[in-house]
Amino acid sequence: MLTVEKIGGTSMTALNDVIKNIILFERSGKQLYNRIFVVSAFSGVTNLLLENKKTGEPGVYHKLANFKDYHKTLNNLIVKLKHINKSYENIGLNIAEADKFIETRIKEAQTYLENLANILASGYVSNEGILQAAREILASIGESHSAFNFTNILQNLGINATLIDLSGFHDHRSLTIDQRIKKELQNIDFENTICIVTGYAKGTEGIMREFDRGYSEVTFSKIAVAVKPEEAIIHKEYHLCTADPVLVGTDNCYPVGNTNYDVADQLADVGMEAIHPKASKPLEINNINLRIKNTFQPEHPGTLITKDYICETKRVEVITGTDKVMIIDIYDPSMVGTPGSDLSIMQLFFRFNVSYSFKATSANSISIVIWEKDFNKKLISELEDDFEKVTVEKVAMVCLIGSNMDQPGLLAKSAASLAEKGINIKSAGFALRKVNIQFIIEREHFDEAIIALNKAMG
């Protein structure tokens, strides 16, 4: 039974648990093999290379992009990665080999980066393509580091492990990502080895150009499509639960046993990613089942996501949402009865590369919810030029999501649970398929709304 499995950065950092709970759990001999593991960089490493994903604190990339000296930052990075290496000595990492690998790789990367910096400084070419190449080079270092260490530890434990480095650092041929994956895997005897594969994959299309920090799941998905495994598995540091256990308490929620790819897309749309939507689509199209497992509870089967699953009973499967969104309300009395009155609005959103997760209309107004990080003053300014009144508010969105929840009274029941807590619904909506009922509320009421809805649906 061949599986393709993805291990996230937080789980990778706990390599001892990964080996105990994923590699060795209830396996021995030949059972250890027939598995391909796609690994992320150790937690925090990509932040040092590029920028902090949450705070925006600059890494090596921003030094180079702003024509600042990045050499000291790269040298400091070597020290930090060697420190990470040292933390795995007690579980079998050969420190001398690991230190030599990462030192050599960063020095080689520095040569590439110096060439790019010189081209940038010349002013003869567009910055965009050069800077994108720099991001690709830097990002690849993190996964090459973690994959090398993981492979080295397994080999030193007497397990036949094969390192598949898709970074293409020494391969200058023009290959697409799919071509590189096929080339690197074509001669592997999966029945007799564990493959440890870098989450970064080099390709002519540039994996970060479209997916940026979501690239490792895209690599995972592409590998799964290439080898057609019995199952694809993502190992995370938590279960996919019916609600956030931090908010509602572990006794008031439980892991979702089964769901479908449509529900996974709804979750991703509000930031609760079981898998990146661009990674899930190929799996869904190729009818490859996806399992989400908790690294630290190996005995639990986790959540199985399939193409056609429909819950046998009508119920809400997940209560979630986000408090990092804004609602833009566009009002103009000329909208009423005018066909395509929102066409110019959508064209502006497209031009500014802003997507939305909620849209509601009335005779003279259209309300659209976007991520706060995508807020663009120029977009608002152009909307104000074209329409009578544009209002922008910071809000929260709470959602009821499920594969089979079309039941009478659900909307009334959920709205009543919010009203009982004095939470005003600013806007609400759902599509005909009723897989996602969305409520827009004041941001300050987000936590309380999740708790109230979870209690009402329990």
C-alpha cells in the first residue's frame, strides 16, 4: 500500500516524535517502506530565509531586495541552522555531515544571490523576475536542510531511506515541476525504501510565483498525482476538529471523522486550511483520498477526506471562521434594475488582485468581504470615484460548514444562539447547496460567537 505523506514544519521540528509516531508506529521490516514523505522546513526556518509569515519581520530576502548587505544575515543563518542540527544529535543525526551539508548549500546559494544582486544593481532588467528567483533559491534551503537531516537520522537508525532533493540546486536543465518529480522518482524501488522528499520543487514555472508559502503542499499533491497512491496523508500538530478546541474547550469538540473536498475548500476559504485549495484540486480530480492525522496521536485514524462523502445524518460538521476580514459596502441608487451593475466592481477587484469570501446584494448596494491583508486603499479610492458611497469596516465571519446540513430551522437556531448573547448579525448568506452558512458580525464578538454556535449545534 503506497502512501504519499506530508509532514508540516511544526511536526518536523519534533523529529523524535515523528520517527516514533509516524515512521515506526506499529511497523517493522518491510512495513516501514512503500511511503513517500514530503517534508517542510523546520519551524521558523523559512521565516528567517524570507520573512515572518505572521508578523512580516524581514529575513534574508528583504535584505537583498532592499539592496542591503545580506552576507552577515546568511552567516548568522548558518549558525542558527547548525544549532538546530545539534538538537537532533541525541536521536542519531551525524552532526559533522549535517553541518557540512548546510554550510556548503548556503555558500552555494550565496554565489547565486550575489549574481542576482549584481544584475539588480545594474538597473538593466525588471526587478520582479530577479527577486522572484531569489525567493526560490532561499526557500529551497529550508526544505533541503530538513530533508537531509531526516534522511541522515533514519539511515543511522538502520532504516533504508532515500533523499529526493527536488530543489535542483545542481541541475540546471529547464524542467517543469512535474518533469522534475517524474525524473527523480522514476527509478525508485518504493517497496524497499522510505523516500524523504523536499517540499520545495524547482521548476521553470516557479513554484513560489503562484503558491508562495503554500508550495510544499503543492509538491505533495503533484507527487501523489504522479504515483497514484492508495492514500495521501498530511500529518499536523492538531486534529481537524468540529470547532477550535482552544476556544470551546477540548471536551466540547471532537475530530471530524469523514468529510469531502467541498467542505475542505470551504474551510480553506476562511483560513482553516486542511490543505491548500490549489493542492486539493488535483487530488480530488484524480480521486485520491486524503487523510489528516495528528502527529502526536498516531493511534487515531484522523479525518478522511474523499470526493463523494455525504454525511448520513443532517448536521453541522465544523464551526469556524475568522476575525481578520473587512466588509466593503458599495451603495449607489443607480444599481436598481440595472443588469450587470456589479460588473465594474468585479473588474476592479480583479485588477487589484483582491478575492472575496462573501458577497451579498440588495437593490442599491453590494457588500463584499475580503481578507484584511488584501485591503487596498487604491481599490477603495477607485470605487469611491464610481459609486455614491463606499463604507469599509473591520469585521469577523463565523461559519457553519457541512456536507449534509440542509435542515429546516438551522438558520433560525443559529441566529437565535447569537441573539441570546447579544451578538448582532451585520450580514448573512449561503449558496443553494448549503454547505456553508456565513454570519458577518462585529470583530469583538468572534470568540463568543464561535462558542455560542458550538453550544447550540452540540
